[in-house]
Amino acid sequence: MSKRKWMISLVGGAVVAATAAGVTGANAAVTPAPVAKAVAVKPAPGPAAATKKAVTMTFAVSPSSVRYTWGAHLTGKAANGTTGNGGVVDIYFMADGATTYTKILSTRTTAAGAFSAWDVGTLDEHRVRTGVTKPGTYKAVYLGNAQRQSATRTAKMTVFSYVVAGLTPTHPFTGAGLCEPGQPATECVFTTATVPVRPGILRGNYEFACNARADLTKKMVVAYLPKGPNTKPVPGPATAYRQVNWVELPISEAATSGSFELSALTLDGHFFVKSVDNCSWDIRIIELHDSARSRR
């Protein structure tokens, strides 16, 4: 019997040859097709992580020597380029002799990286800012942002006050008055003409006498003011320290006496006194020409 070959197509498309020589197709030898190997496919690389840029940072107290109870002006810059530098700056202070810094305020830079802030001290018992009272070191910490690295700089500050260096005072103001019951408020206000002064201390002594009808919650006002309205200066960025050119003195039913100091924030101003109803006042102010700066 002759041998015949058939081409058998299997499921999946594999083709094999079988020889029939009296052998049924079920017993024919079948050679399976080779199985394809799986190939691993690598994912496409993602975008590279952004690298933060280092900044150049400056920081200073301007001026570096601050008058006792005045405000310290803190300025600086943290930048790499002219934009994209916006971020928070934390300001710390460590007084001379201390070993740790204390955070006192936070501010923000502009997009260009510049920042500015005032240290005006804490609130005293009269709810008045104390200004700076101790020398020490400020530390500015720029926290950076998504594109900028953080940075830190320090700046030293000294504190000074005025002391009497000679005995050549003058008396730019001496006055007395009585604010009687029922008088208009304008009658209880005294204003001088322009009284030029020199830099330094204006030291005053006062005596007040009030009767039982006086409102003891009010205070006597003594000030040395620039030209313009006789109003208490409004604190601003450059004057947010104790208003030493405007003092408010307590009164009592009995006689009261004491002293005070004024700072001439202008050298071409005038004296201003505002009394309280049912009170008399006597004020003498001395200008200490030979006062000198002294480090605290």
C-alpha cells in the first residue's frame, strides 16, 4: 500500500505533516509549533525631577546701632535671578549673653527676593510697644520654595541711649495752666510757637494737682510735634516703636509729680500740652545740649 502524506492544519495555525501507512490519523506523529517568548517592555522615562537653585542672601540691621526703646529695621534679600524668589523669612533674636535664638516675627520676600521688617519689641503693661532694649544678634532664615533652596544669615545689633555729658542745659519750655470745670476742650490745650531744638534729650519735670471731680482715667499729654495738627502720631513702618515725642502722664486726686523724656523726632517743632478738666499743671522742660550717646 502506498504511503500518502496529508498536511493537517491545527487550531492556532500550526501546520504539521502526517504519513499514512495503514495508520489512522489519530496515531500520526504531530510536531507542535514553537511557543513565542514574552518580551518585557520598559516604560518610557518620565520628566526629570526639578533641581532647586541656591540663592545669594544678604541681611542687615539698618542702622546697626539702635536707640534704646526705638525700633530695629531689618532688611535683606534672598534671590537667584530677578523673579521666582518669593518665600517666607523667619526672624530670630538672641540677646548678648544668651545661648539660644527666639523667633520674633515672620515676613515674606517679593518675587525679586527682597524683604523688610521692624522689630518693635513687645507690649508693656500699658499696651505700648517697648522697642528694642538689649543688644544682640538677629538671624534671618529664608525657607525657600519649590525652585529655591533655603538660606540663613545673621546680623549684629548694638543699643545706645543718651547720657548727660555736661552741665550746659537750656530751658526751651516752662509753662503752667489750669483747666477749670466747664471750660471748652480747646481752653485746656496749650501750644507754643516753633521752638527749634538740637539732637538729644528733652527732659521734663511736672507737677499736677486735680480735685475730686477730675476724671482719673484720663491722662495729661505733653508732646514735641512737627508742624501740623496736634494729634498723636500714628505708628507706621518707620515709627512703630514707643512714641517718645508724645507722653501721656497719669493724674490723681492728690498732687502728682514726676519726670519724663521726649525725643525730638523733628528739630523744628513746637510743644503741646493737653490738660484734664479740674486739674492744674506746671511743666518745665530742659534741653540737654551736651548729651552724648552711650552703649547699653
